[in-house]
Amino acid sequence: MLKSNTETCDLHNVILQEYNKQEHNNLKKKPKRILTFSDGVLEEYSEDETDAGTEKEEVIAVNPKKLPWLPWAWYHTTWASGKVLEGCDSMGEYLAEFFGITTPKYQFEIDEYYRIKAAEEDMLRKEDLEMGGWTESNKNNLISKNES
């Protein structure tokens, strides 16, 4: 039965749920990793989607001495190509520089533009030195010996 609105409630005897700080810390998700930057700290939490896909597969050890000829050749081919790939990964920066991957696609045209621009500026500088202040407006202001 409901109490009427005229009755007052005594809230002194109400028991509240106790807050236990240790239990709260245990329930709190722990960050996967903590990244510290100059402007603050970033905490990364693991996500269920990414964690589920990272299950490691079991690796089976193979004894190449007991393999037939074709699987033996395949094993050594894949092993050698894996070692070459590891070498390329470690030398990647140097190989990228060697093959020109780090340069822009049209770097040769950019270089040609700057070469032509420098040649034009050099030609204009030589022309200014050669003319020595002579311009089209000063061309008709010559003093001849006949006028004196």
C-alpha cells in the first residue's frame, strides 16, 4: 500500500551502497599502452575487434632433411626469399634512395626549371654589366663632337 503524501519520510536510516575504491580500480579498464607527449598523455585501450584477430597461429617445425625433393626445394626457396626480404627490410631506406623512390615523380623537370631560371638570371646580370647603365631612353642622348 502506498503512503500518503502528507507523511514525512525519515531518510536518516537509509543505507547507501558503499563505495569501495579498490573494487572500483579493479573494474576500471587498464590501458593497453600509455603514450606520453609534450602536450599530454594518451592512454590506448585494447579493442575487442583488434584483439580477437591477433591470435597467434601455431608454427610447425619442419625437418628439411626428411622432406622429398620437391617440398625440399620449395622449403629452401621460401626460406631464402624470406632472408632476402628481411635484408631488404633492414636496408629499405638505402634501397629506396638507390632506386629513386624517395624523389618526386617529376624531379627532373623541377631541376630543369631551376637550371633554366638560373641561366636566364645569369644572362640578365651579364647584360646589365655589359650595358653599363645604357637603356633605350638614354640611347638618343649622345653627345657628339660636331655640336661643340
